[in-house]
Amino acid sequence: GAQPPLGFWDPLGLLADADQERFDRLRTVEIKHGRISMLAILGHLVTTAGVRLPGAYDLAGDQFADVPTGLAAFGKLPAAGVAQIVG
């Protein structure tokens, strides 16, 4: 939107030929992605602090408490589980 002192700021020209409907859609999507990002960071902080779900994440009895934080978790999970998360 238009914010003083810059006014309407679109350095990449994404809205050069867009109408108000397109502008409103992009604004809504940006807010949605920002909220999802904030939840992702919160989840990372909570997990790093040591909070885990109780119980097992598969039928073999592997516990959530045994999964490391961050990207190291991808090495602990089965390939099918990683595929469900990523893809």
C-alpha cells in the first residue's frame, strides 16, 4: 500500500499492470505467509527448548522425544515421513 514518506512502493514492478483485485490478493497472501512463518519460528523455538509431543510417531515405537531439533531431525525420520513433510 501507500505509506508515507515513500508513497506507493513497488521496486520490482509486480503491480505495474495489476488492478485492485490483484493488489488485494497479493496483500492477503503476504499476510498469510507471514503468519505461517511466525508459527514456524515459534515451533522451532518450542522444540529447541525441549518440548516434545508424548508418545511414538510410528508403529515401531520410535518416540518424539528421541528426534533431534532442526535439520538433524530429517536424518532420524524414515524417508516416507520426510516425503510427507516436504512434498
